[in-house]
Amino acid sequence: MTLRLVRALCSCLFVSFALAACGGGAGVDVNSPTTAADTGSTGTAGSTTTGGGTTSGSIARATISGTPATSVTVGTQYSFTPSASDTDGGSLTYSIANAPSWATFNKSTGQLSGSPKATDVGTTSGIVITVADGSATASLASFNITVVNTTPVATTGSAKVTWVAPTQNSNGTALTDLAGYTVFYGTDASALTSSAQVANPQALSYTVTGLATGTTWYFAVAAWSSAGQQSVLSAVSRKTL
């Protein structure tokens, strides 16, 4: 809004609460206007001035409010939009300081939104959203947003597999070149898709680790010779973890 300066010409003239006196050369005493901003200062009802002129009313003031959520779970949507206004109906624009890297900010509405990933776990501190109407500004109090991951961590178990060492070849001759064993395992008795080699002919057991719990696992063992020949599988055993 543009204000016009009122001058005293040849007679005494009262302008609002400012007095222009004739004689003595005294002019209108006009103080610099104050602007209510995020400092929390307020205008004073009555005569105020701006741009070298004088007007009645309150100083233009922008306000902003809202309570943003301070945590969000990985993979879920976060959204916060503050409420804002100003006393003279001016156009509002928004800005943000220290925005989270996983979020986007709308300068027209003040909305902060986004869906964090597991790599975003942690806290973004000192976030400040500010609204301005061209002459006055106001800011929300600084806040933090913590990204948490509540996905259950998979638990694992183990199974100890034991066997009796073979002493004969399949043709009935003595076994003299035993080199080790292969432990086969899986969650389907007819498809033991995982295996572990035990390169020790003296070994009679092996502990399989990293097995998902809540599942039944199946195991079998085969012996192999130094020439690379492998026996048939032993009987299949099982264990529920």
C-alpha cells in the first residue's frame, strides 16, 4: 500500500496523533514504522507509519502455526502443512531451512512431504519453516524429524549335523582315500539346494548357521574321495527352528 505525506501549509493541522505546528519551522514528526516478524513483536493500535506517510490501524503482521510430526517410519508417507495468514491479506510465500534430504517442500503452500527409505534412518535437526507476505515474516519454532525403521530383523538359527564315517566303497572294498564330506540342506526334503563342504575326513559333525527361524530344514550328507568320487546321499534328517 502506498501512503501520501500530508504537509502543513499555512495553518495548524492535526494528522492522526502527529502535530504539524505553524511558526518556528517545526515539521511533522514521523517515526520509522516497525514490522511484526518472527521476533514476536506486535504493532500498536492507533497511528502507525510506513514509507514516509501516516495511517491508522495495526501494523501488518504475518502469522504461522502448526505442530509437525517429529518422527516417520521408513516406507511411510510424511506430510505437514502449516496454517498461515497476514493481517492485510497479502500473498504468502514459504521457505524452509534444513529440509530433510528425503522430503520435498512446496513454496506456495508450505507443505513438507516425502517417504523416507531405509538409507534415510536418522534425525534431521533444526528444520525451520518461514512464511512471508512481502513485508512481514513469521517462522515456526525449529523442529526435528527422526526416520525410524520398524521392519523386524530376521532372526536366524543353527543346526548341528552329525554322521558316522563310511568304511567301505560301494563294491564292498575297504575305503582308503576318504577326503571329506558335503552337507546338503534346504527347506524342501526333495530339493536340498544349499551345501557346505567339510574337507576333513576325520570330521563327524558340522554346524550349519544362518538358518531362518520358524522354518523346518532338511539335511543329508555325502562322502567324497580324494579322486573326487561322491557317495550317494545319506538318509534325510530334519529340524524345525
